[in-house]
Amino acid sequence: MLKYYHAEPLANSLKSMVPLHEKGLPYESIYVDLHKFEQHSDWFTAINPEGQVPVLDHDGVIITHTTVINEYLEDAFPDAQPESGPLRPRNPEGAARMRYWNKFVDEHVMNHVSMHGWHRMIRVITQNIEEGTFEELMARIPLPDQRKKWMTARSGFSEADLANATSKIDYALDKVEKQLSQTPWLAGATYTLADINFYSHCGAMVERMFPDLDVATRYPRIIDWRERVTARPAVAEALKAEDRTMPGLRTWSGHVR
Ligand SMILES: N[C@@H](CCC(=O)N[C@@H](CS)C(=O)NCC(=O)O)C(=O)O
């Protein structure tokens, strides 16, 4: 029995939900309301002491961190694969290329996109919380870096930090565009966990978040790649989870990560 604890199907919550659908694995979907700080509540930190989503529970075995969850699913359910082939290539070179891109997205993309999302949305949410209540909520956050991020969101990220994040995203888009001029998918000839990773963090929302980067004109291969990912039935299924979470709020800006 699989249980998946998640927020809205965006970013990390989307990233491990897509493989569940691609592999056709039935799971119990458990929505964790980040807007109510449920991720730091006692019931949830009893499951994940780091107080973050998503979390996979496989017959009581708790797995956290999306890249780890996605590889776990490959190891635990090797025969459940989409028609396009395994999400982690079976040959060592293909698997290494997939991991290279996962590492790149995890280390050089995710946090930069996240900072802009927080700056635009979380700042407003945090500023609407009264001082004493805010301090109490902060005290419940298990990860020190995450606590710092929530507190910075309240005062606002600096223009220098935001500009630095934008330039890192531009660098990443350029790198992905070049890769897509050589191979149809990030890790080579087939769609893999690397595509799911970049799509979840930097797919549908990138144009709306960074209009100045002029993505549609400067990165046409990324647009084409994004359409191919979006057209996958499993991706559409995962995105539909929005209907079970917060109807009508499928925008990057409604999300806490
Ligand atoms: N490295 C983790 C990051 C998880 C993460 O950042 N989760 C966000 C949601 S996308 C979260 O729980 N944010 C709320 C918080 O930290 O309070 C992963 O890959 O799963």
C-alpha cells in the first residue's frame, strides 16, 4: 500500500506524483495544507521530522526527498513502467545522465525558482500573520534553513538575491535549451525522471514568473519539450490532483515551497 503526502501538484509535490501516475501505481493521496502550516504540526512531523512535503509511505516505510522517492519507486517497482520505457534508463550511461540532470535541477534550479515564488506570494501570507502568532509558527519549523527562509520571506528577499536567482534560472534555461538541440529529452533518447524534475520546477510556470526572460522567443526547444511533457496522460492525471486539493488555485503563486 502506497500513501503519498503532498501539497498542490506543483514543484516537489508534482515531482513525485508524476512517476506514481506514469508507473500506474495506485496510491492514497493525503493532502497537507501548507497554507495552514500543517507540515509543521505534530501529526505530520511524526511522519517526516523535517516538516516538509512530499512524503511516500510504502507499507510503513517512509521515504522523503523527491529525487530519493523517485529512485525508490524505480527500485521497488521496476516492472511498472510507462510505454515510453523506464523512467530511469537501464543502462549505466543513461542512468548516470539522468542523475546528472537531477543533481543539476536539485542544486541549481529548485531553490532559485522557489525564492521568486516565496517573494511574490509567501511574503504577503507571512505579512498578514500577527507578530506573536508568527513567532509561534516559526518556532515549530524543524529545519533551521527553512525557518530562516520563512522569516526572510516576511521582510522580503533582497533585490540582489532575486537578481542572482533570475540569472541562475536563465543559465539553466540556456543549458537545457542546448541539451534539447542534441537530444529529444534531457538525459538522451527517452523521457526520464530528469524531465519530470525540470518540468516540475521550471515547466509551466517559468514564463509567468519570469516574463523578462522572454522564454517563448529565446528557448523554443524548451517550449516544444514542455508541450510534449504536458501531453503525457500521466502528467495530466497528476495535475488534476489540484481538483482534490485547492480547486481553482493551479498557479505557481498559490504554492508554498
Ligand atoms: N528536498 C526536498 C524539498 C522539499 C520541499 O522544499 N518541500 C516544500 C514544498 S515544495 C515544503 O514542504 N515547504 C513548506 C515548508 O518547508 O514549510 C524534496 O526534494 O522533497
